[in-house]
Amino acid sequence: MNKKQKKTLWRIIISAALTVTFEYIIPVDGWIKLAIFVGIYLLIGYDILRKAFRGMMNRRVFDENFLMVVATLGAFSMALYNHDGDYVEAIAVMLFYQVGEFFQSYAVGRSRKNISSLMDIRPDYANVEDENGNLDKIDPDDVEVGQIIVVQPGEKVPIDGVVVEGESTLNTAALTGESLPSDISVGEEIVSGSINMTGVLKVKTTKEFGESTVSKILELVEDSASHKSKSEDFIARFARVYTPAVCYSALALALLPPLLMIAMGNAPAWSTWGYRALTFLVISCPCALVVSIPLSFFAGIGGASRQGVLVKGANILEQLSKVKTVVMDKTGTLTLGVFEVTAMHDGEDHDKKDEAEKQRLIEIAALVECASSHPISKSLQRAYGKPIDHSRVSDIKEISGHGITAVVDGQHVAVGNEKLMASLGIESCHCHMAGTLVHIAIDGTYAGHIVLGDIVKPHSHEAIKALHEAGVDNTVMLTGDSDRVAHEVTDQLGIDTVYSELLPADKVARIEELLAQAGKTGKVAFVGDGMNDAPVLSRADIGIAMGGVGSDAAIEAADVVLMDDDPLKIAKAIRMSRKTMRIVWQNIIMTFAVKSVCLALGAVGIANMWLAIFADTGIMIIAVLNAIRAMRLHNT
């Protein structure tokens, strides 16, 4: 609890203790009792009185503070009018209202804690080594791109970069929601916001602090408060109409029946109808809705952040709950986006069974490609997994768009695509597998081919299944890859529809078609990671970006960011949003149902002030406790 919450709690305890003491243990009467209970009232309710006064000064009279002040001062007036000295009801109304406010404040604090924990990833300084080898702590904003910084054990990584010295283990839980640490060594990229757990690291920065991962994340979190959902707007509009309506209704209830009784020649019974009007006011206070609805959304956003899903606002959470079509990019979203060797075939397209033959084929390919920086070359060298002996390779010639020829161990070797083989008069083999083919010929004879493919992420199949279980009607994959590769991936994962060989503009066109098909029956979400996905992320009803491998453009354009790039989190985010909306509507229906019954009972004099307190503060506490459930996702 913060200081304000502790202060409120002590006020509640002291006020309750004083009320019980001077009403039941040490009873007092007359003006002394009035003075004591006015003092207790000011102790427990001075902040409500101040808010009501400010509201009137700012011409925003009709709010829950005004209702509470009118109801409690009216209760005091009724006690003075009846000369019974029963001030407990007035104190109890304010006391229980403050109890409800305390629960609401505590609940908001709990849900805010999930988001504010992300704010802890903001580093306070960066270590820069001076000429004497001493470490100077400087503001991360002052660190330039390409500068070497030192990250010691237990410190936060302040800026994105590449490790140039040292090995360590990183805690990335604040970024990804995953508790499992990851190892890092020289040459690997390191992300700001991670915590260095073991060794000392020297990092060459690749971004300015304002462009680093931690800054982007903080911007996303800070932006979440600026978005208002339609449900919240409904509550604001509702309160502006509802509050004056019940105030005027209470006034009519206090005046019209007595005036009618006077007209009929009977006693007016001002106190009876005044008490009913005050009870009516307390029951009608809309604070249960005003408090619980925004809290439900905030709890939902906080709960999602704990799962590694950053939602940019309450309106996004509401839209996410209506998603019926999920469209996904392939590379980097459903697949790892890294070329890896998936098969090695001989000249007749049969799998090479002999490990020595496989090793020989990949070795020759890696040696020929040793001087190239092409992604395929890097993949072949990585698959070889051994240091390259450049002395074995000579006469390297790279033919643009075709491949490379070289002399390896005295043999003339050609490594490349079908065009290269055809230009050399060598007949290549057609492969039965989908993927990128690297054909190899030795001394003019076709030796076989290596199949490179993009590896499907471990959770992709489970993610598609989870989306269907979460109520998504249609899963779609958009990709610029070949039709053959695209269909192989969709068949493997169980995706409903696939569109392949698309340019960025084609993807937007497909999204337009899907939006038109969805109409008003459901929302369309698009999941992507690349810069070329940014236009589609902006156009879809909901844009979801991969935060780890995603480009800055994609993250900026997206409404939701998955911090650990796990596609399984898509279904989790949808389920959490739907749980939040169920809680919102539960609170709305419950509040209206209880208040409607109690208002009717209060108008005819059956409900007393204690039932009114329950209908107001009691329902608010129940609604707040129900809203807190949005922070947790079990098997929803």
C-alpha cells in the first residue's frame, strides 16, 4: 500500500472505532454528541466534501461525490429534525463509501503494479570506460551509436547492441514474461531492458537510447492510458444523464407526495418522504459502474502485460475480444525466418543415407560459399559448423543471380540454382520437397542438391489450434513466398486459407477483402513482424506485432505487441480480452439489477438506509473484486 492508501485505511479504522465508542460504549447526548459525530464525519469524509465543492465550482455538479454529500448531510438533517440523535446512518454511509474507495484504490494499485514493473526496466545509467580503465556512469541518452558500454552483473542493459567481449546469462522476464534465463556471448545481439546475471559484458551500441527496445516498450505502455474504450465512453455519457436524473427524482420524491397530501387535507409527513428521498439518492449512486468498468480494462491490460502481451489501450482490448478472423504473415511470425538445411538429396532426388556423403556435400558447398555474405551462404556455413580452411579454395567466381564456381581440393565445383546448372550444360534434378534448392556439380557431374527451408516455430501448430478453440472462425496466412512452400506450411499447421507470392500492396488488398467479408460480424486481426507488414498492421482492425524480431515500423504500427514472438500468445490475448469484456458486462448487469430492485423498494419506503448502503458501496466492492479477476488468465 502507498501512503495515501495507508492514510485512508487509518481514517476508516479510527472513524469506525470512534463511532462505536460514542454510540455504544460511552454514549453521549445532545450537542456534545452532535459535535463529536460532526468531527467523525469530517475525519472520514473531508476529501469527499472537497471534491464535491470543486465539482460545483467547475460546473460539474452531478457526480458520485455530490450524491454522497447530499445523502449524508440529509441524514444529519433528518436526525436533527426528528431530535433522535441518530447520526450513525450518516457516518455509516460515508464510512462504507470510503471502504469501497479504499478497495478500488488498492485494486488499481495491484493491477498498475503489473504495468509499472515494466517501467522498472528503464535503466538509470550506462557505464562507459575512460582512458584509465575506470567506469563512468552517464545518462543513457548521452551514449552514441557505436560506443562501447560495460554492463556488470546485476545491472540492466541500457541500450541495444552487440556483445564484443564477455559471456553471461540474461534475465529477460521483464521483456518477455518468461522466467527462463538465456545465454549470450560475443557477436550476439543484446536487448535493452534485460538484466545481466553473471559475467561482465562489453557491448557496442547499435541504436540510440530513444530508439532502443526498452524505450519503445515504455512508449507503448505509457500510451495505453491515452486510449478510451467505447464502454468507458458509455459510462461517462451515462453518468452525465443518470446523476441529474436521480437527483431530480429524489427531489420530486421528497416534495411531491407531501404536497399532494397537503392538497388532500392530510399531514404532509415531510420526514418520511425526505428519508425515502435520501435513501433513493444513496441507492442510485453510480460509483459501482464508474469505478469497476475502467478498472476492469486496466486490470485486463495489466494481466496481459504479465503474459508478455502489450496492449496499447482499453479500446484495443475491447476490439480484440471481437476478433473472428486472424491473418498471419509466414516468415518470422509462424516460422523462425532463418534458412536451415532440411534435406540433402543425390542426383536422383533420393535422401542421402550415408553420413559421410552428407558431410562431404555440405562441406564442398560451404567451402565454395565461404567468401559470400548471402543469407544462403551463411546458412550453408552454419550447417557445416566447422572453421573454413580457405587454403583449400581458389579461383572463386560469383555469378550474379546464378551462384558460385570455385576450385576445391583441385576439383572444379559449381554451387547455385538451376540457371547455373543450365549455363554449364549440367542437367539438374527436380526436387520433390518445397524449399530453396542449392544444386552442386563436381567436375561437370551433378552431385546432388541441398534443400534449405524456413523452420516452423515450435508453438505454431499449437497456436493455430488454440485460435480455433478460442472462437476464431478463420485463420489466414499471407506470404511473399512461393505457392508450393506456402501450402506446405499451411498443411503442416492446419491453417484455413493461404495467399502466396504477395507484395506488400497485395497483402493490403487481401486484408481489404477480408475486412469486407467480415463486415459487422467480427473483427480482423493481422499478425506480422517485418517493415513490409506495417501497412497491413495499420489497415487491419487489430494489428499484432512480434516485439522481439519485429521491425520498429511494425511495432509502431501495431496495436498489440507480443514480446517473446510466441504465436501461442495470440490466442491467449484474445481469451484475456474476452474475459475482460465478460467481467465488464457482468458488472453492468449486476449493478443495474440490484439498483433497480432497491430503488423500487426505497421509493415505497421498504428499503432503509442500510440497504441503500449495500446497494451502493456493497455492490461497488463486489464489482471491484470481480474486476480484479481480469488480471489473471487460467483456462478461460
